Amino acid sequence: MAYFKLEQGEKELKSITLADGRSITVECLSCAIVEGAVKPNGGTIYETEHFHAHQDVAYPITGLVILASKRHVKCLDELTKEEQNDYIQMLYRIRKAQREVLGIEQVYYFYNEDTTHHFHTWMVPRYDWMYEFGRSVESVRPVLLHARQKRNSKNEIEKILGAINELREFLNATDE
């Protein structure tokens, strides 16, 4: 990500390279997605009053879901009780869909507070092809870079879009 020098009173803009190679410049990617200014590949997977789920826009990995708060907060402890309940229910439902619809057996969850983005959780599935990079959390960054550089073919993107539709259909058809 590239950052631009700010003049007094200007907001920080970030240049982000999407999985399809396009670059966009935004103040907050999550806000831009929630507001509809940036459309993630395949669109919204599922949303509630408080959260929005979509395929990660930068890394083409089938089933890599970002769960982002609609309200611009940075930390878990800033969520209201209602948002906390909504968050855990969405995590549960998306994980269940990943397993039942896409056959994903293992997922890494990432959430960090030392970011300029607002509150979101990455749900990164583990596939057999990823084990060449290792089996620990340290392997995730090389996996993501490999996916962006080597797994962004038209065929792979079509597979991801199909998975997004399957997840969307499952999540919108089930009511737990």
C-alpha cells in the first residue's frame, strides 16, 4: 500500500491494489465498500444492520471472507452489546457456510487494532496448496502474496465468484 503525504487538514488516502490488478485510492476501504463506492468482487455476501461480509478485494482465495463493521470503529471493545451479538452470530454463520457449502475444514481468523482500517475480521481458509508455505500463522502472508501473484487467473476468479454466490445463497436461505 502506498501512502500520500498529507497537507494540514487533509485526510490520509491509501492506494490499494485489488485482486484483478486495478488500483483504487480511498480513505477507508471498509467504509468505501459499505457505502457502495467500491464494489468487492462478487458483491456483498451477507449483511446485517451492523456488519457487512464480502470476499477480500486484494487476495483471490476462494472463501476468504472479510467481516467488517458498518460503523467506523477500530476496536472490539468499541462495539455496542447489539453489535457484539451480531458480530459473533455472523462469524458463526459464515464459518458454518464455509464448511457446509465450500468444504473448508480450517480457517485462520485475523483481527488487529494497529491498522488504519476500521474494525474487520479476515476469515482465511486453509487449502492443501497452502502447506508448501508452512502450517503456522507465519505462512499466511506468503500465501496471500502467492494468491495475488499466481492464482488470479480468469478461471480462478470465476471459481471465487461461484463460491461467493453459493455462500450468499446459503446465508440468505438459512435463518438461525
